[in-house]
Amino acid sequence: MTTLITRSDTLTRDALAVLQPGFTGTAAPDWLLRSVGEGLSSVGLFGRNIASPEQLAALTAQLRAERADVLVAIDEEGGDVTRLEVRGGSSFPGNLALGAVDDVDLTRDVARELGRRLAECGVNLNWAPSADVNSDPGNPVIGVRSFGADPALVARHTAAYIEGLQASGVAACTKHFPGHGDTNVDSHHDMPRIDVDLATLHARELVPFRAAIAAGSKSVMSAHILLPALDPTRPATLSPQILTGLLREELGYQGLIITDGMEMQAISATYGIERGSVLAIAAGADAICVGGGLADEETVLRLRDALVSAVRSGELPEERLADAAARVRSLATWTQQAREASGPGAEVQEGTAPGNENHTTVGLVAARRAVTVTRAPGATPVTSAPYVAALTPVANIAVGDETPWGVAADLARLLPGTETGTFNAETGTAEAILAAAGDRRIVAVVRDEHRHPWMAAALDALLAARPDTVVVEMGVPQSAPRGALHVATHGAARVCGEAAAEAITGR
């Protein structure tokens, strides 16, 4: 009888260990603390959980009072996807900006400083970087989150990012394996499909992941995408051929494999999160990320029980669950050792930017270097308060709509009296913008103009009427530069807006 109870306890603890749930609120709820005490090894943080660095540090300390080696994960890519600075915008440009500069030392420094700030707050696992090769410029969910469209460039910056982040004692999670760049569907909404042959996958998608493995990435996140050349029936997250056959056996990866959010429609609408989680662990995943949309005790208990039941029924080998849990605990041990080696709140290694700038400015230095300006003949900087027209698309779920972006606030600081208006697909006409601007010079701010015909049409008419208009592209600069000044920031982080305002005013 004792043996049965022990096995049951071990199964339950292993099932809890492989879950990475989220929660609501800025303090840990009782159910979460209780779960950590019962074996839960990881917790995922989102913007809803963060009010300030001080509050975040108190929250992570609350979790560590229950379990010293708990993994506290966050989706902090910098750039457009920020949770640490969700209400003000990131102090760091995102991947596309870093790829545009193409200085691996700068990328390493940015990642190290970002990691230092996370570590100071008690966060020790970052679901970053994105190693996706953005080969489809129409991609609705990757875009500026990618270092670029060239596999070799993406590979070298992925490696540098991992090195910088992990030098701060924060584990990297390279995503979205085996590559989400060549998709025109967002897996938050549906199942993307990449129909290319194996030779293309190896020459393009897999190049950055090989570099990530060589750089020692502590974890890799799977993608909810279908790649028929590798597995014609199951998405990567649920595919033994992809997670075990390709990632583990062929590429030799021995770190932690984490799933993308199981509540995303690509999985939940087809398999359900319980069955999806069982299939993912059976396929070779070690940790189940669930918490972006589902963040309650009931979800954790349902997934725990589904895994335990699958072991008892023989559907999921007990050894596979035990191996997954052991990999989670191994990473937790690494992060605890890294934290103890650096001391409470200490920096493992400061990040510095080229030119001896203080490490606190490395993000702005990077954003400035990423800006490209195209001037029409005779074009002049903006020297008096302009009218800023923000042509705003619907944000994808990964980015969210909580984080402010644009150039209006920074222009207002440089040119007091600057006014601004926000326009969407229904309201974004040249007539409306011209009426609101009056005789002020217009700064039109767009995000992925090439993906939004209404933006392109508005700019066409606007530039015909007002050729002195400044155009700021804060997404992927796929469309040809136009306007008196065309400023491409390669991302919409707060520092990208600051750098753009400086370029617009010639400062």
C-alpha cells in the first residue's frame, strides 16, 4: 500500500512539475502557492502580473518562499513584445532592429542588460529569443520579432542573444521550433502550415536552431505549426518525429523543450488542452506552457489529472513523464545556482554598448543605430509642432494592445504643441487626416504598411496632397520608402519612437 501511495505522489508531483501555468493579479494567489508547495516547478508571467520592478521582485520572492528553485518565466522579447514594461514600452529594441544593425556584440549586450533587469526582479526563464526566419514578409505574427529574412544573420544573432541573456543567469528559450517565419496564419487563431521540402527546412528554418543549440540555449519552445515534410498529421508541438526524432536525436538537443501556449486555437480548438498536453509530453516536450488566456487553478488541476490518468491508462509512459519532470528540475537547479553565484540582486555581468556608453543606455543606443532615414530632394527636418497621424492596425495577440507605441509623445517633448490622432481601417482616410492636421506638417506613422492596403491608400492620397509629409514605418519596412522623410525604425519599442523623433527633428 505504501508503494502505491508513493507512486501516486510521485506521479502527481511529476505531472505538476511539467506545467508552466499563468495566473491573474500582481500577487501570487493562494492556489498557486499551494501548487508550488505540492510540486509545481514553474510559473509564467504576463503583463497583467506586473505593475513595477519592485512589485515584481516581491512577487517572485513570494513564490521562492514556497520553493527556492521555482522557475519564474516571462515572455519578454524586448521590442514590440514586452511584459516588463507593458504600460510604457520597452527600453530595448526588438530583434528586427538588432538584425538591421547586424552587430552581434550589440545584440549580446542588449540581451545581457535585459537579462540583468529580469534577474534583479527574480525572473529566471525568458521565453526568448525568436529564432524564426521571417521569409514571408506577410507573416501576421512574427514580423519584427524576427532578426530578419536571412538564415545566417538570424543564426548569429540568435546565438549572441542567448549568450548575453544566459550570462545574466536567465535561461533562454529559443522559439518557435522548427520555425514560424514562413507562415501567413497566426497560430493563436488557427493552424499554420509550411509546405516546403526537407532541403529547404534544413537550409532555412533549422539554421538558427542549430546555432542556438551550439550556443547552449537552456530551453527551446515548439511551434503549433504543421510541416508535412516532417509530419503530415500532427503539428510540431505534438509530433514525435519533430520533437524527439529531429530536435533530440538528429540535432542532438538535450535541454528543456517547452510548448507554446496550449490554449492557442491551433491546439485547443483541434485537440483540447488536456489531450494536447498528453500528446505533447508523449511526443517529447518537457514543459506545458498554459496561461496566456487560461490562468486558474481549475486549468492546472485538469492538466495534472489528465497527465496522471494518461500514465495510469498506459497512453503516456511513466518514464517519459519522469524524464520531462527531471529536465524541468534540472533547469530549475541551474537557475538557482546562477542566482546564488551572483548574490541577491547582484549583476552577473553588466551590458555595455560600443563607444563606452553606460549599460543603462544600451537599448537607446541600439535603437538609434537601427534607424534608417531616406530623404527626398530638398527635404527638411520638422522644426515646429507637427500633427502626428498614427495609422494603427489591429495588434496581434503576441504583441497585445496594452503597450503604447509611436512617436507622438517623443515629438511632443522635442516640439511642444505637437498634436496627434489615431486612425484605423475605417477612419484612416487622407481627408480625415488633412482635416485634423490643418496647416501643420504631418507625420504619418504606420506599422507594416505592406500588409494593410488601407494604410497604403491613405499614404498615397496624403502624399499627393501634402508632399512634405514625413512617413515613419515602425513595422517591417517592406514597402518602398516615400515621403519627404521616410524613417524606418524596425520595431515599435519605446526607444525606437525616441530614436525616430530625433531623426525627424534632425537632433
